[in-house]
Amino acid sequence: MKGKIGVRQLTLFAMLGAVMFAGKMAMAYLPNIEPVSLLVMLLAVCFGWAGLYAVAVYVLLEILVFGIQMWAISYLYVWLLLFVAARLLRRMRAPLEWALLSAFFGIGFGALCAVPYWITGGWAAAVGWWISGIPWDLAHGAGNFVLALLLFVPLRKRLSQLAGTVLPE
């Protein structure tokens, strides 16, 4: 996408960011299982770099609802890392490949989020925080794998159609 973003695109990305947040909240009763990772990958693949607007809306909603805490710092970069990885791998077609990317991201999520703890408390704080969350990261990885395996292809088809109707050439 080149040039400025229009009102239609801005509205779409605001809604997609809100859908990410609502989806996470709707699944909050499940331990670390959420649709955000799947949707971040789909945004990167279907909307290109403009999809970052929706990711920014999602992160902003998280911070507005839950406040600024240590995890909020990591949200400023972890979703960007997944977005960039998906953008670089956007030509992958096999659902299993997307499921594996999503699973590895989920399993590594705690390690990625440990960076602010390392900066503020040193290696011991970061490693201790990360190790205590490994069971949650495993659940995150498993949930990401299943969601991506089942939903990446059909959602990619629909979101690609939507992208074609709202994004300028």
C-alpha cells in the first residue's frame, strides 16, 4: 500500500484491531489461548504493512483497558516481530507451515516478553520470569497451532477478498 490511508481503510483497521481485542477477551477463560497471533499473521499477509494499523489499535486497546505494566512494554515489539515474520513468509501456502510459525511464536512468547525484565532486573529476573511461565507458553503454542491449522486458510481467503475491495492499488 502506497500513499495515505483513507477513511475507509482507517475504519477497517480500527475494526480489525477491535476484533482482535474482542476475540482475545471472548477466549480469556482459556489459558493463554487467543486468536491474536493468527490475526496478526493474517493482517501481515493480506493487508501488507498497512495491517500494522490494526495491530497498533489492538495494543492501544490492551493498554487502555489493562493499564501500562511491564507486559505492555513487550507488546510494543512482540506483535511487530510476529507481523514481520509473517510478512517475510507471506508466500507460504501450507496450513501446517503457518500453524508451526504460530506455535513457535506462542512457545517463545514468554522469552520474548522477558526482555523488559532483563533490562530492569537483570538476567536472573528475566530467566526466572520466563521459566515460571513455560507451562503457559506451551498452552499458548498449542492453542496457536490448532487455531492456525484450522482457520488460517479460510480466513486468508476472506481477508484477502476484503483487502482487495478496500486497499488502493
